[in-house]
Amino acid sequence: MSEALHKLVILDRDGVINADSDNYIRTVDEWNPLPGSIEAIASLSKAGYLIAVATNQSGLARGYFDEITLANMHNLMCELVEAAGGRIDVICYCPHAPAENCACRKPKLGLLEQIGAALDLSVQGAWLVGDHEKDMQMAVAGGCKPVLVQTGKGSSEASKLPAHLRTQVKIVDDLAAAALFILAQDGCNIS
Ligand SMILES: [Mg+2]
Ligand SMILES: [Zn+2]
């Protein structure tokens, strides 16, 4: 990657950073980081990457939790990353239900556009790490480099990725492995 380009990693949240649940993550107590995920984010941040989170949170529209609770989850996430020496630069989420047919629910590109606007840069060429086909679809459509972790829904998603995505997606074990892959691909020294 040339010096002229910014370094940006966009992360899905549930199943990538924290353990996912079929019943939605509804409270701060239910927001539990996956092993190594916080340190992985910090390692990317310390290597000079901007870190963005792009997450579908239809639980808001469904009334399972409110914006204040979501903000408290995200404060915890940011505090843990900062305690590990890194930072999350921007968090964008879709609060809508699928039936609302909004422009920001993944795999649509609205969250990528929000991240680009918030950071005042193009997301083209950014890394995008997720655990679901929707994340990979958004990455490819948005010109990002897709990495699928096999935490969360990722292991079942990996086995059923359509052929056109499978050829473009890098599949790794977890966010720690994704971070190592990204740093190696970009020629960053890993200390
Ligand atoms: Mg996910
Ligand atoms: Zn939305």
C-alpha cells in the first residue's frame, strides 16, 4: 500500500469483536469481547490504521434495546480498546428493521458512505472484516478488501459463500488472525 493512501480497517461488530447471540445483544452485560479481539484492534490502531465499526442493529427497531444502551455498549468497546493502547475512530450502525428498506442496512452501502463522510476519506481499498455474507457483499460492492472471520456466524457462512465471493474473500480464524493477515499484506512490521 503506498504512503499516499490512508490505512483503514472497517469491522463488523457482532461475531467479529464480541460474541454474537441469536437473541441479539441487548445489554452491556451481554456485550462480551471474543478472545483476542480487543488486542487485535489495538494492534491495527497502533500500526497506524484508522478503525471503523459498521454494524446492523435492528434490535433497536425491534425494541430490544435503546440508543442509550447501545451507546453504553460502544463506550465499553472503545474503553477496552483504549486500555489496550488503540482507538476506534468511528462507529456507524443501522438502527432499522429489514422491512424499512433503508439505505444503511448491510449489504447496502449506506454505512460505508457514513464512515467515509465521518472520516472525510474514500473507503475504496479499505479492509473490511466480517462474519457474514452480507459483510462480504458490502465490501466487494464498496471496493473494500473482504476478510471473513470464522467466529460468530462465520464458519457456517464460509461453507456457503457463493462462488463469485469465495474467489475474492480471504477466510481466517478470527480477528487476531485477520489483523496479522492485514499487517502482513500491507508490509507492516509486526513487533
Ligand atoms: Mg456479524
Ligand atoms: Zn438502516
